[in-house]
Amino acid sequence: MHKIVLVDDHAIVREGFKRLIELEPDLDVVAECRNGDDAVEAVSQWRPDLVALDLSLPDGSGLPLIEHLLSVCVETRIVVLSMHDGDPYVSEALRRGASGYVTKGVAPEELVAGLRAVMHGEVFLSSDLRERRAGRSSAGLDPISRLTAREREVFLLLAGGLTPKQVAAELGIGQKTVYIHRASLMGKLGAGSELDLYRMATDRGLLPVNT
């Protein structure tokens, strides 16, 4: 059974998401939180597999809370739920370590899809965000150009077949830092797996021939 913590300051919203999630036989909402302090306490107590986090909390803790919760339990993965669909919010959430971002304007079932994708190690963006990023790419903007220098290094190493642990050793950084860069770059690229990264790199001739 996968343990999930819900963080949203609206009780009606939490109840709706809880009922949707608990229709799945292997998903269990173990705690509901209305603010950052409650979320930190719940993650410390339950060590959940996933946190579904609303960014618009009354104490303004949404984005910084992502890093805080990951410092409390590094194994926990975070899927953001938000009414904000602008790129600054999405990119910043991924940069801080979120593994998924689902806007509240999509069908509720996309939350469950996002939770499952993240549990399988993928980076998940809701359909509206994926379509928007695909539109920017089709307009002639190469998303790889939006990566930072460090994200580009991590991108090429992951695309070349290295594991996050091996990437950390290669670059002399922590494995947690690699996961944060991985989530951010995959969000920027609209990629869902390392296979997508490999295809992007090979399509652009960025990998050695013998890779």
C-alpha cells in the first residue's frame, strides 16, 4: 500500500481528492494537512511515498515547502497541485525537487495518473502543461536551450545511460541534487523517462557514436 499525504488548505478540495485517490486499491491517504507546519509533521510521522501539495497555502509556504519536505524524508516524492499554470511556477517547483505538476484545471483523474507515473520514477506534467510545452517546441524553440549548464551536464550523462548515483559520482555532487536537476530538466524538456532523454540527445547528435 502506497502512503500519500494531501496538503491543501481547502477541506472540500482535500476530501474530493481523497475520495478519488482511495478508489485505487493500493493508494491510501494517511494524512490531510492545511498548512506547511502540518505537512512537515505528517511527513515526519508517516514517511509517505508521495505528497500531493497545493502551492497556494495560507502561510505562503508552497514552493519552499517542497525542499523542506524532501529534507525531512528524501525518499518521499512530491506532486504539486496548483491553480497556477505559468512556467515560472512549474519550472521553479521542478527545480526545487517536485517530481510532478498537475494543474487544477484538468480532469481529476490526471492526479491519479500523475501519482502513479511519479511512483514509477517518471516526471509527470498534466496534459495542459505538456501541450503548452509541445507548442513552444513546434514553434522552433529548442527546449534544450532552456537548460542551465549543470542541467545540461546531468541531461547528457543520463541520456548516455548513467544512473543518478553514477551521475552524482561523475560530477562530484550529491545524489539528491542529481534528482532535483533531473526533475527540473525533464520538466523543461517535457520528457517522461531517460529513454526520452536518450532520443532527444541522439536526435541532436549530442552523444558519442559508441554510446
